[in-house]
Amino acid sequence: MGIWKASVSLRIRPGLRTELEQFAAREDRTLGNIGSLLLEWATEQLKAVGSTEKLRKCKVRQRGSHSRRWERSK
């Protein structure tokens, strides 16, 4: 049947848009594609924790801390 798409307009500060554009360029993606990926990921996280307040309190692990632990366990 195909993928149904819906347009979404967001108001974000200019600095955040610049950061997102830089991420998109590094990964050879469009700003719209990055936005879609982030919205899908964020929706899954929100469903998992149950509320925006709980989601805001969640912390993402530092990239280096996990890889260092893995290297020590070899």
C-alpha cells in the first residue's frame, strides 16, 4: 500500500536547526529525514517511559564509557 506521509511544522531555535543540519550533512541525510528519525525514536522512548517528565529525566550513556568497559572485559 505504500507509506503514508504527513507534514509536520515545528518551531525550534535557530541554533538547534543548525546543529541538526550539521548532523544531517555528516550522515548524508536531509534535515527532514533526520527529523523523522528523531521523532520515531523519541516516540518509542516516550512510550517506554510513559510521560514527558520521566523522559526528560532520562540520560543517554556517554559513548566512550560503554566501549571502555567492553574493551576491559576482553
